[in-house]
Amino acid sequence: GNSVTQMEGPVTLSEEAFLTINCTYTATGYPSLFWYVQYPGEGLQLLLKATKADDKGSNKGFEATYRKETTSFHLEKGSVQVSDSAVYFCALSANTGGFKTIFGAGTRLFVKA
Amino acid sequence: DAGITQSPRHKVTETGTPVTLRCHQTENHRYMYWYRQDPGHGLRLIHYSYGVKDTDKGEVSDGYSVSRSKTEDFLLTLESATSSQTSVYFCAISVGTDGTEAFFGQGTRLTVV
């Protein structure tokens, strides 16, 4: 079945540091890939998405590229801010079988001033 | 914009009692989902619905039932609550041009004592 594996946290960085959160997936067919973010006390919200191989999703300075050859969708940001402290979830969803979204376990990011 | 309201937002209940959580959406989206969020597990799908009276099980459906008598409402019932069902429950709908993107409610924190 489909699955998502992402690096365990927590990840602690200083402000302006470079961020990478690794994500790999297993899927049949050609799913869409996502990063969702959850700020404290809130629900998940979409950060970025990519729908096909070699697509790059980007938002708020975050980027991720859909790599079919390595089945990866790593999240990167060049310079993190304290306000980026949150839990980040990698996920996939296919437009078949009920459009169900499969999530990774989440990676908590702490950014220190 | 899609709107989702979950109720209640917080609940404490006793072991063995039935509990119903409600999810209400305002945009007539066809697909609705119930997830639970637990540390180390990310979000796991409990049940989902693909239309009025059409529902199916997710990966952690034991001990839960759902009903969807109207497009806008999706109810999750814990038939006899157990301490292992203490969790944060999220409702989601399927949105986006290809239907693969998930939009989440704010969550319900349930504690079973």
C-alpha cells in the first residue's frame, strides 16, 4: 500500500539557518505530493504541493521537488524564522480510491532567535 | 473558501460511554474524512465518506462508526469510549482542482478517563 516516511524530529535550528526535512514515499501510480504545516493549537494547513514528476511546489520561501526516480519530496527553506516553528507533515494523495491522503509521522521544527 | 466546523472542540468523557463528534461543511464537497492525530503516528484515517449514506473504513476504524445523512454533516461515533481513543480528531474535506488536496477543521481534543 501507499506510505510516507519522513525524518524524525525534533529539528532545532537558529534563525536564518538552512532547513531540510527529508520525505520519501511508496505509491502505486502517480500520486500528488504535499507538505502540510500545523502551528500550535491549530489544524493542518496546506503549505505546498506538486502533482507530477519534476514539479516544484513553493510557498512562503519553502520549496520541494517531486523526484520520481528517488521517490522523494524533501522540504527546504533557505533561511528559517522563529515563526516557522511548527510541525511539518509530508503526505500523498491519489485521485483514485476516495482521494485519501496518507501522512508521514510529522517533524517538529523549533527555530531559536 | 471552504469552511469546516467541528464540535465540540474539547470533550472529556468516561470509559464505556458513547461519544459523537460532528463535522459540518458549508460548500457541498462530496468527500469527507475523519482522522485521528497521535504523537509519532501523524494522522491516521478512521473513516471517510464519498456521498450521502456512502462511507468506507480507513486504517484505524475499529471502535468507530460514522454516518452521513446530509451532504454537509459527517458524524463520528465512538460506540463505547476507551482510553486508547484519547486523541485529537480532525475532519477534512477533499478540495482543489483534482480533488487530492485536504482542507482541515480545527480539531476536537477528546480525553477518555
